[in-house]
Amino acid sequence: MTTWRDRTAAGKALRATIPRKQHALWNAEEARPDPVDLLQDSDAGRMRELIAIRYGRMLQSPFAFYRGAAGVMAADLARTPITGLKVQACGDCHLVNFGGFATPERNIIFDINDFDETLPAPWEWDVKRLVASIVLAARSNGLTDSHGRESAVNCARKYRLHMREFSSMDPLRVWYTETRSTDFLDSLPKHVRKHVRKRIEQTAAHSGSEFDFPKLAGSVGGQVRIIDQPPLIFHREATPDAVASLVQLFHRYKETLSDDRRILFGRYRLVDVAIKVVGVGSVGRRCWIALMMSEGNDPLFLQFKEVVGSVLEVYAGKSAYSHQGHRVVMGQRLMQPTSDIFLGWTTAADGRQYYVRQLHDAKIKPLIGAFDAEMLDAYAQACGWVLARAHAKASEASATISGYLGSSSDEFDTAMGKFAVAYADQTERDYAALKASVRQGKIVASETSHV
């Protein structure tokens, strides 16, 4: 059996093959696929009437474009240097896909909260997507590239140092480790802690289905229904076939729950379902929200989100799970310290695959657009900390990765700062190409779209 020292030594030896400074490299080769073509290819299977909203949201800024272009970056990352070490990767690891949420014990923790693209893949890909998002966020907020690069370097440093710590810990301790709201607050600049603490407390106290209910539902014809808010929330025609398919969808979902959760789920009855447009990259994929009510008329909103293969599959290999919803659920359970009690998956009558979770459960979105340089840096470092834990939680490669990164040299951190700026430049060029395609009429974008 290999020891921790053996694995770290093996990681250190990898530096001879892939020097850490090589990770700074980004060169757009002539053979690079056209990013707009890749985006259009990914429109296959989406609801056609929503595709314009997708592009409208991506056109809001280069950072918004980046959020919707995970597939473009996956193709690019496949041509960058890798050590050959795989982890359970997020696959879409940008700043907005981190945030606060409530555990089943009702504690608020800070962690990754989006796993649509999760797959075993090179650890470098998550780090690179994260650091590039930091520079793009800095530019969106009017900060200098010096600020963005410094925050990207500090994020990579946090990842490196915490990977070292986690790699030597008892696996059970890593599994249970979580970043509580108090840990997150302690990492922030002192002058913003009071404001952020207040927001966390207010969100925790006023988040969940009972607070979503008056925003999303009401009385329609004397019955409780989800209120249409076109084009972002709307109903489909309730034909007998559609109703039968819905019953089948819920039955199959229920089968994926553990016995105790199935009993809890059984205490609610289905009242209504509607389509809800969410995110940037997900726009056009079918996302149903289901309103359920208990005997005492307490609401529960569930989200049934359509999933297709991860954008990483072409480059990192197919998932071990034939059901894409199962892939997402298992990836989330492997990366998060704790997950939604209603997490499950299901298949519709037309063969489309979904994963299921609560619509909102004290979820706290980061107000990245309001970050100054100090706040962005603190937030970026928190994301690096959390990503290291997520990668170490379910991977035996953590010690090897740590050995490769080293405990004292900042060579990898500096490389990540350089890569982040270079890829942010590439994203701005891709964003300009999308804008040109819209002007030329090649792509239609909705002018009323908002995230």
C-alpha cells in the first residue's frame, strides 16, 4: 500500500514532465473551433422559443458570456497542459456557482452549488475556470487587471495550501469538513462583515418554499396555481397525455429517494407545475417547478431540471452513470459536504432526463457585481478553499496533486494569475464574436433578457 509520502513524491516527480509554469500558457491555435459554432451546436434539444433569451443573457457582459460558455472553455481546456490526475470535477467552476445554502440541520454553509457539468476530470480544469472568472468579474466591476490577477493568484494559493492540508487528513474528517457561515464571515474584510452577516441572517430567515409561495403562486379560478410570468415562467397545455407523463415522472423520481425521504415526500400532494427559465447556460433546457402542498397547506417547491451529457465528456470520458440526472446527483453528493434532502433524478416519457432538488432552500447568491477589490479577493480565496475540499473529499489523488503543487513555492499560483488574464482576453474576443453574429442576424438574442 502506498503512503502519503509516496503519493506526494509521485506528484513532485510530475513537475519534470509538466512544469508548473506551463499552466500559465494559453494560445488560441488556428485549429481552435469557432466559439459561436460551439454555442449553436449546444442549442440542440433546447426549447427553441427560449434560445433567444439565452443569448440575450450572454450578451450582458463578457462575464455573463463566460457563464453560458462552459462548453467553449471545455474544448479549450482539453488543449492545455494536464498532469493526468483526475478528481470529481464541478465542470462549470466559476464564481457565481458558489454561495450559501442551508444544510439538513439548518446551518448555513458556503460551498459549490451547481453541478450540471460534474464529471471525473483533470483537477486543473476547475481551477482554471475559476481563476479566469475572477479576472472577468474584476473587469465587469471596473477593477484593474492587477486586482483581478492578484485575486486569481490568491485563489490558487488557497487551493494549493488547503489541498496540502486536506491530503494529510483522515478521509472521514475531510468528508465532514464544511465552511460554515461563521468561517466565511471571518475570512471577509472587517468593514463588510456586519453587512454580509445581516444578509445571511435575513436570507436564512426568509428563504424557502413558504417565502417563495407569494412570489410564485396564488389563486387562479379559485384554485392554488403557479402564476405565469412570461417569458420566464409559463404553463404548458395540460393534455391527458401530459398529465399521465407527469405522474410517471414523479413516480420515477420517488423511486430514487431513500425510504425515509420517500415517506416525507409522500406527505405532500402535487398541485401545479410550470416551466421556469433559470441561469445562463441552462436557458432552453426544460426546467419545471412543481408546487406541492401538505395536508395543512404548507408549500414545497421542487425543481426538475433537464440534464444532458456533461460538456467535459468529449474530452474526459463518459460518465459511469447512464442516467445524466444520476450523474449530477452523485457528483453533488461527492463534492458537497451535505446535500439537499430531496435530491434525486427521473426520466420523462419522452426520454428526457432530469435531476430534482428544492427550488430554493436558504440559498444565498453572491452579489459579485457589487464587490470592490478587497471583497473580490476575500471571496476568491474562499472559493479556492472550498474547491480544494471538494476535490479532496472523494479523490485519492489529493496527496499527489499536493505533491505536485508544493507547499512553499508560488510557481503554480503565479501561473494561474497569468492564465486567468490571458483567458479573460480570449473570452472578450469570443464575446465580441457573439455580438457580431447577432448584428449579422446569424443569432437572435432577446433584448429583454435578464439574469
